[in-house]
Amino acid sequence: MGDVAMLPHALRALKEAYPEVKVTVATKSLFHPFFEGVDVDFLDIETRRTHRGIRGAIRFAREAAELKIDAVADMHNVLRSKMVRAALHLRGIPVSVIHKGRIEKYMRLGRGSEGVKPLKHTVIRYCDVFRRLGFDFPDPRPAEKRPRPNPMGEKQGIWIGFAPFSAQPGKTYPEKLSAEAVRLLSGRFDRVFVHSGGGEEAEFARRMEALYPNVTALYGKIKLGDEMNLISNLDCVVSMDSLVMHLASLMAT
């Protein structure tokens, strides 16, 4: 989800330079809120049903071809997207693929910081995919803050979001330290919202909510679009490398 949440930055830069270009984003309907405010259409993919497996990928490619698309920008470069783009390429449609820089990242492991150049950001890699299709445009600017409705009611005081979890265990903040962070945040700020997934993450958030009256566990209470609106109204988000971090970037928080 985090990779998808970074794509709107690149699309916004592309559309600012080429407003006449029609862009159709192939993604799950769940992710539509990420692209709010960006002039794009959607081609929904159902990986667990209609578009499952090889036959599903071929079916999806056929649906994409029916849109009379002029080019394909593969921002994922995984098995499913490889099958789809291959089927479209056989129809004579130009294809551009993201270079994820896996070798560069692997070579960086275990090295110190001295004399090492920063790795290219994923958003810039997305832009490069479009550039290889012939579109010339500058790198994206940071998202601009826009007023959004607050799903948690009128805001009073300072509100903080806390997202200690990540899809990768190595990027997740330790539970004891997370609990201490919530204690400190709740003692200093007016409201603290704990972002989490389900299971053990949600259980941790509920425990924190039970301990501190100004802490709210968000899981199961609001949908993705409302969570984005809430993040837009927060004063700060304390996050690990996770979806919430990318949502905060989208919301200019």
C-alpha cells in the first residue's frame, strides 16, 4: 500500500506538465482515496476474483487494451504486472518499467555513510518511468495542505498521530518503547491517535486507549478515506516507515 500511496506525487507532476494526457490507474478500488485531487481515471483490478492467476492477468490486459491506451507504465514490476504488460506489448503497445534499484540497495548494506550517495527516491523512480515514455517534466513538489473535514469532530488543542507499526518486522518500533512513547505523548498533547492494522497491532492500540483517556485506537473505527482526512488535521504524525508515513506526506502533515 505504501508504494501505491507514493504514486500520486509523480502523477501530479506529470499532469501539471501534460494536463491533456489521460491517465488511467490500474489499482484496487480500496486505493482510490490516495488519488483524490489528481485528474486520473481508474481501471479496477480484483486479484482475488476476476483477475486471479494467469487467466485473470490476461483478462485484465484485454480490459486495458479496450481502453485504447497508447502506452503502459509498469510501476510495480512483479509477476502479475509482468504478465499484463507482456500481453499488452504483444499488441504493439509501448511499455516502460520501473527500475527499483535492488542491486544498488543490496550493495549499500553493511557500508558506512562516508562517501555514499543517497539512493534515488521511489517517487523519482516513478517519474523516470513516465520520462522513458517521452514525457519531460520536473520532479514533484511537496504536496500542498488543503482543508479537509475532521472525522473526529472539532479539533481543540494539539493532536498527534502515532504509527509504530510496519509491514516489515524490522521497521516496527518495539512494543515496550511504543507503550512508553504513548505515555509520553498522551502526557504532553491533548489527543493521541494510534494508527494500526488488525490483530496484535489493534490489541496494543486498544490497551493504550484503555490506559489513557486522551488516546484513541483508530482500527475499525474509520475507513481509509476518513483516516486520511484525520491525518490532514493532525499537528504531527510520529511514524515508522509505513503506509501512515506516506499518507502523512500526501496530506502535507
